[in-house]
Amino acid sequence: MQQQEIDKCAVAAVRALGLSHGPVHAEFRINGEGVWPLEVAPRPIGGLCARALRFVSSESDEAIGLEELLLRQAVEMPVGNWRREAAASGVMMIPVPASGVLEGVEGESAARAVVGITELEITARLHDYIAAWPEGSSYLGFLFARGNRRMRWNEGCGWRMGS
């Protein structure tokens, strides 16, 4: 049911902006009062998050990433036969639970052992000060998942933050 509410909110936001084609990046927060758009923009997802999307063609044995698909379109190469791979995929930007100095990372093995997790990348550096949102602008890292069905994230990583 939440998926349908997110879809309705995304469609309404895209229509309100007058967008009709091309990639759209949308971020939402969900609480007891509903789905709230944080960002809806005519651009692809970027950075490490783009790794979650792969595309396949009946004419090729290889999957390509989102960036390659967009570049092919930009140089007017045919892209009509490229489709999103059938596997479900996702990326979780690991949030910063509190502002402070990152003193250590725990639970990496446990996170990697979760069924469906394909990659864990810690991007924060030890001993750096990291500010929590909304003041902060970075994440501790990224968890990537792929599978044949919808999955739920579980508490796999521990973060120790000092003040």
C-alpha cells in the first residue's frame, strides 16, 4: 500500500512540474500523516546510487548502467530495446544518527550477510566530524541490494559516534 502512495505522490509532483519525458529523481519521507516529497527534479539519480539500476537488451548479453544508457540516448544511439533488468534492486543511504566524530564502524560482516545485499560501501572517513541531517550533507555509506522479490532492510550495521 505504501508503494502505491509513493507512486501517486511522485506522479502528482511530476505532473505539477510539467515534466513529460526523461529521467526524474525523486526522494520522499513517509510518516503517519502520509508521503512527503523532499525532492523531485528532472535529473537522474547520481553518484553511487546509480549503481542500483541496470539495463538489459535482447541484442546484448551484458547489462549496462544508467549513465551509459543516458549517454547512448544523448548521442542519439538507439535505446528503445534497453529495459530495466527484471531483478528488484535498491540502495540505502546509511543515515547519520547523530552529529559527531566517527570513531568506528561495526557490523559490516553482518550487513553483508543479509540475504540480497550485494555491496556495502562505507564512504565516511574515520575520525572526521560528520553532521546529522538536516545540517549535514553526507551519509555514512551505502548498502546495495538485488533480488527476485521485494526485501526489507534490517538493522545490519552499527555506528559509533563521539561528540
